[in-house]
Amino acid sequence: MSTRSAIGYQLPSGRIKAVYCHWDGHPDTKEPELKKYKNLELVRKLIKKGSMSSLETTEVWDGGGYLNNAREPQPLYITVKEVISIVGILLNLLPTPVRRRLWNSLE
């Protein structure tokens, strides 16, 4: 089971610019990983590529599965298609009335 998180920064307007991160989102895990992004420019560069499966991993996706220890630890970004699939799975976990209200609010 994964602990999802959002990684981002606050804009001058007060809004938050963030991306989705699927794995290991608990602060005990994520905080040490985020310490190397010491300034706003590094955070912007990190999230510019979009949502990610993991912030720190040595794995790479080869289309059929993950290859372990294939590189130095770094973010593993995910495609829009993968994000839509994950969101769909998460929405299906919600009770039907909640899903309907959410869907209707998008119209």
C-alpha cells in the first residue's frame, strides 16, 4: 500500500503549485528526501516534469516492470496516462454518492 503525497511550493498569491507523488509520502520518509531541494529554484525544477511515482528510487520502468538498482537515486516521473489511471482507481474507492457529487462539480 502506498502513502500518497503532494510536493510543491506556495505562490505569492497564496495558491499552491504541486505535483502528485504516489509512493512513500509519510513525512518520516519524505522529509529527509526533500532536504536536498534547498531553494525554490530546485523545487521548481523538481516539479516541472510533473507527477511522479517516487521521489527517490533506483528503479526504472521498462514497460513491463521495474528494474531495481538501475541508476542513482532520483525521481521516477509518471505519464499523464498513468496519473489518470491512478485517479480512476482512487475515485472508485469513494462511495458512489461522493463520486457523483465530485463528478457533477466538474461540469
